[in-house]
Amino acid sequence: MNEYAELQSEIARQEAQIEELEQLAQEKRDEIQRITQEYETTASDLKAGIHYAERIQRAVIPTDTEFKALFGDCFVYFVPRDIVSGDFYTYAASSDCKIAVVADCTGHGVPGGLLSMLGLSALKDLLSENVISMDLNPGEILDSLRKFVLTSLAESDESDGTTVRDGMDFTLCIFDNGMTHMRFATANHTIYVARNGEIIKLKGSRTPIGRHPKQDEPFESFTFDLQPDDMVYLCSDGIQDQFGGADDVKFTTRRLAEMLLDQSVNDTRTQLANISKIVDDWQAGRMQYDDQTLIGIRI
Amino acid sequence: METSATYHGPDTGCKKILDDNKQRIRELQATIADLDATIQAETERCANADIQNTAGIRYAQRIQRAAFPLKEIGGIFSDYFVFTKPLGIVTGDFYKALTIKNYKIFALADCAGHGVPGAFLTMLGIAALKESMAIHYNDDDIHPSEILGEMRQFVKTSLRSGNDGIDNINDGMNLTLCAFRNDGEGVVFAGANQNVYHYSNGATTSYCGDRMPIGWSFKGDGPFTETLIPAKKGDIIYLVTDSIQSQFGGPNNVKFSVKRLVAMLEAIAAMPLDEQKSVVAKTINDWVEGHILVDDLTVAGVRV
């Protein structure tokens, strides 16, 4: 019986150990669940925040319907890479002119979105109704905007002394109400005009709105005569820089110009559908590289 | 385990139970080792995913630091401190110091929400403030109440507030704006849902801002009011985001409250300002310790 008692106590010891181990295993399973859940909560809170920020941004950016109400026959292709966008577009109007703007802030996603909020807010005031007219110098608007960006974003932040080199590339076009001509200025952007089977590239200044060695040179203003049926395209560099195609290369400005020329004969609704498809096919499931914005206006 | 019920004698049943249990212990030990490995892998996976998710936001933090750098305040006010405790990587609180003709301006705002959407609103708020200041650039006299009204208009139009469409956002911000007269003859204060505290000769006086935000309000757009605080040279003006008084914490998990806030300010007011900052930081960090931070918190002190 002594042996029996020993065995029984050994079994009891084992059972106690088993119970302890089972409890430990359960604790570890709970721990795993806690880790996963904690991460998922953080990630979904973050995402919810970014989605809400998107709503804030979309409130500040006009809708394509509003844009169409002003420019009539036109389309707006606006495809942010992430939920919030570093690209933005906007418009302004007074009794004698209409203004179209496309901007591309450095980066994309949240930092791009923050800069776009800053740029949009500043622009809103620069383009208030009582200021704008056909006599307005588009280059001066870009100068003012640059001044705002430079004074808003300090040269270096005190923590690590690094300079925030961010800013934005920009297109601003002022059309007279009869759409006979436009005055424009650009910062690192190109405007494309499709006319009689040809593409005309309008390049303004090659400096961004932001910190740059040439930041003291004023932005140039240009005037361009329009003809009925012209298609005027304002865009960010998102499409041309998109990798894709059979050889996984950039779309390039060459393909962009060809695409716009091909599409310019179609009505604007068809153009939007075709361009969306062409860019989608080019990307073919690859990651979108940057925010993509393209606005086409029929004169 | 029904071991006792299956006992058939020391040589047969017991051995089997012992062996089975041994086997079970080995299995459990292996399972635990696996679980340990899973914990480690999952911790790493989540940490990496989090780093990826927040990479953009950490970069955005740099933009915020550049949009309202501390050194900007140092260029305008000689003796001040700002303690800020953001809830996330980016913040919905911002402070801004500006000069305009006969005044030095200090503004402290708490935008709706926190994190990324709060940060988006800070950009809007900074632009609204700068644009409003631009209107008054040449004015001999500044009226903070007017500036708040102009900012409200700017914010509401920008966000399409009040419309019934799906695009409208009825958010805004709370704001304290203090205009320090260069001749030392007082500080003009206007507040939107925020208060300001004036320390002079050992006593703290609080001034309440209007109970409406810079933004849409169901109460409509009444005019903001302003108060001339009779501050003398050497006095301290404290600007505080409202979230501090409603922060739960402490041993009894209660709100920090205005009472504790004033007590804290009175306890520090005689110290040099950089020392005040350390005490404020310690007081607030201790209060929040072990509790959930509900919003970004900021306390600023400026000597007249």
C-alpha cells in the first residue's frame, strides 16, 4: 500500500502540474489575443481617424459637380493614392473670370494631406472674390502662396535641426468669361493643350512653391490664346510617374501627351472613362505610386 | 482527469495514468513553448505593422513642428513655457505667437478630435489665424473678439459647416487669444470655449471665454466678446486647453477640475517659468498615469 500511496501522490502531483500548465497555456492564448486585439484596435482607430480626416479634406476640396457647374464641359479625374490626398484641386470665380487650380503637395497620405490643408486654406484667402479679376497676375498668386508656405513652415524644427523641404507643385489658370484666352503660372507643372490633332505643352517656372535655391525669383505669368474646341489639361505628376505596363516602367510624359491627344477628340465624359481605364490597365494591380489628378476643360 | 475512478491496481492502471500524465505534461510544455514563440512573433508582427501604419504620421509630425515651432514663440516673448501632451503622434492642439503693430499675440487652440483629423484642423486653424491677422496688419488697435469671429467665418466656409449635405463638417476648435499690448498696458483676451488665468501679486484671476467654438454651433453665431485684463509687467498669463480640467485621473479617478488647475497654477506661479514647466509636466503626467488620456493637453505660461 505504501507503493500505492506513493503512486497516488505522484499522480496528484502530475495533475496539479497539468492544471497549472493548462492554465498557463490559456493565459498565453489570452495574451496572444490581447496583443492582436490591441494592435487591431489601434490600427482601426488610426484608420477611422484618417477616414475622418478624409471627410475634412473632401469638405475643403470642391466636388467635381461644383467644378462642372463653373467650367461646363469638363472632367475631374482625382484618385488619391491613400485615403487622404497630397494632391488637390480647386476653383474660384468673379464676375469677369474663372480660375482653375491643380496642386501636388510633397508626399502623399497624411503628411501630403496636412500640407494640402495648409495650401488650400492659404489659397482660399488669396483667391477671395474681391481680389480676383482678369488683371490678376497668376505668378503673383504663386509668389504669395510661396511666402505663406515659407513663413508657415519654419526652416528647421528645434528638435533635430532638420529642414522641412516640403512644398507644392502648382498650376493656376485664369480664364476670361468668354474663354478666349487664359493667363497662367505654374510651379514645376506642365499644362497640356490639345488643338487640331497636336499637343501644345505650356511650361511655366521650374521651381516648386517651397524652399528652393531659386526661391527669391518671382514666378512668371503667361498669356495663352484659346480657340474653340481646345482641350486644356491641368495635372499633377501622378499619372506620368506611375510604374506599370509590360516592362514595369514609368508612364512618362510622352505617353501622357499621346493619351491626351488621343482622348481629346472624345466628349469629356468618355475621356474620363477612357483615361481611368488606360491608367488602371497600365497599373495592372501594381501599387499606386502617388496621388493622381487630371482635369480636362473643353473650350 | 478521472484518475481515481480508473484505478485498477498499482502495477497496471497507475502506471498507465502516470505515463498518460507524463505524456500530457510533455504535450502541454510543447504547446506553451509554441505559444511563447507565437507571442513573440505576434508582438513583432504588430510592432512592425504599427511602424508601417504610422510612418506617414510620424513624418506628418515634422510638418506640424514646422508649422508651429516653439522657437517662434521665443522670438516674440522673452519669458514663457509651453507644456504639451499629445494623445497621438500628431496633435489637435496648436499654439502660435505673432506680432502685429502695437501688440504681441499668443493663441492656443484645441481642435475637435485628436490624432490625424485633429491635425488636419490645426492646419486650417493656423491659416484662419494668419489670414485674419493679415486683415488687421495695419490696425493700431486689435480686437481679439473680431479675430475670433473672422476665424469662425473662415473655418465654417472652409468646412461647409451647417449645410445638410454629406460633405459638411460641423467641427471646429476652441481657442484662447491674448493680445499683449507693447506699451505694457494690459492684455486683451477673447476665448472660444476656453478660459485664461491671470496671476498677479500672489492671486489668480480666471477670465471665461465665450461658450461657443470657432466653428459651427447649434446656438448660432453670436458675436465674441473680449476683456481687458489689467496685467502689469511681471504678471503671468496662463493659456490652457479645456481638456485638462475634464481629464480623469488621480487615485479616485475623477476630473482634474478647474479647482486643481488653479491650485496648480498658484503653486507654481512664483517659480521661474522653465521650472514651472517641469512641475506642470509632473503634475499632469502623475494625474494621467494609469488612466486613459482623453485628448491632447496643453498649458502655456507667458510673462507680461
